[in-house]
Amino acid sequence: MPGVLQEKVAVITGGTSGIGLAIAHRFVREGARVFVTGRDNGRLEAAVKEMGPAVTGVRSDVSHLADLDALYARVREDAGRIDVLVANAGIAADAALGAHTEANVDLTLAVNVKGTLFTVQKALPLLAENASILVVGSSNSVRPNEQLEVYSASKAAVSNLVHNWARQSRERRFRVNVLSPGPTRTPGLVGAAGPDVDRFAEALVPLGRLADAEEIAEAALFLASDASSFVTGAELFADGGYTRA
Ligand code: NAD
């Protein structure tokens, strides 16, 4: 049986680790041709080796506009269009009030807000009719974390951008949605939060555990595919109930 993304071209930023990598795997299983981006050539090579010939790795930092231009030039040359764009690259590099540094604030906003915005804007000329754009947000967009205040604000900002973009769905012939995970077992989260992360999830997530990245990828597949053909401007919380706790 053909997969639900058969012959679709997908671009996933930050697709070499965690949630982005799980989404790439899931899309490949559904027949998509996938471009994954990241900043590290070694990790890009490993991801391509792991997933096979349907995947192309492109070194590209979303906070550098010239890198995004190079990424989309490569996609144009190799595939000619984008059916599914996943603006996933993001970092949580900040602190609490009293401990912020200019460098951390600038970095968080440059990757999460500026990077997401230009990932989408620069893709516009390549988007196929009825393309699906997924912006990876966070449950912290509505349930801010005082240890990650700028991160939380940055995710609220991208949700707000998507709200505006969704209003343009008809004239731009796209759908655009936010996929907001709750705490998810990824190198990014475990690296930042350390070994207590499971106890934190047990205490605070109504489903009593961290998500696996594969569970977030299932939600991404829904938003990417025609199964969500009438969904635009939504924020889908795949968070085990975290925003409601
Ligand atoms: P991760 O650190 O495991 O992976 C992040 C990926 O993004 C990596 O491949 C990294 O190289 C890439 N990346 C980072 N900065 C980049 C840049 N400037 N340009 C290009 N690529 C860059 O993280 P993850 O936990 O899988 O996070 C993925 C997304 O999910 C992020 O947007 C994050 O904010 C969001 N998120 C994660 C969680 C969680 O608990 N893990 C929860 C909510 C939201």
C-alpha cells in the first residue's frame, strides 16, 4: 500500500536529533522524500545513513539567512517544490529572571523566532499548492516555565505568528499549524534537564511520563497529511495533558 506521503517532498529543520529525527523517520515510512537540516555534518551524515536514499541532509543553521537560501536552492534543484515544511529547529538556552544574559536571549530568539519566521518566509516560493506547514512550538507557549522564560516567550511568539499566517491560508493555498509537544524524551531535553526529568514528568504530566519522540511524530504525520485537510491555524498539544495540569 502506498504511504500517505507518497511522492511528497518534505523539509524538516533540525532533523538530525530528537523530535525532528523521529518525524523524518515517520515521513520516510510513509513514502516521502525528505530533506533534513542541521548544523553538524557528522550528525547529518549519520541521519542520512540511518534513513537511506529517501533522505538528503543539508547543513543549514536556521538563524543564518544565507544558510536558508542555500537550503532552499538545493531543494529547488533536487526536488523543485515543498509539500510539507516542518519548522522544528529550536533550542532552550535561557534562564530565569535575574540570570539572563544578552547572549542567551539573543540566541534563543534568533533560533526560535527569527529562524522559524525565515524558515517559512523563504520557503514560500517553493511551496506546492495545498502545502502543509508545521511549526514545532511547545506546551510552554501557554504554560510558561520560570526556568525557561525566554524559551517560553519564544514559543508563544511562534504560535502568534502562525495565527496570522493561518488567516492567509486561502490566498497562499497552504495550511499552517503549530504542533506543541510537552516534555519529550530527546537528547535536547535530557541534556538540559538531567536525570530528574522522569520524576518531573511523573509529578507534573497527567499521563505520568515523558512522551517518546515517536509519539510526537504521529501527531506531525496527522498535520502533514490529508487526514488534516480542514485544519489550519490550530495548535495541537501533544503533551500528555501538561498544559491542563
Ligand atoms: P534536540 O536538541 O534533540 O534536537 C534539536 C534539533 O534542532 C537538532 O537536530 C539541532 O541540531 C537542531 N538545531 C538547533 N538549533 C539549530 C539551528 N540554529 N539551525 C538548525 N538546526 C538547529 O531537541 P528536541 O527536543 O528534539 O526539540 C525539537 C523541537 O521541539 C524544538 O523546537 C523544541 O523547542 C521543541 N520541543 C521540545 C520538547 C522536549 O521536551 N523535547 C518539548 C516541547 C517542544
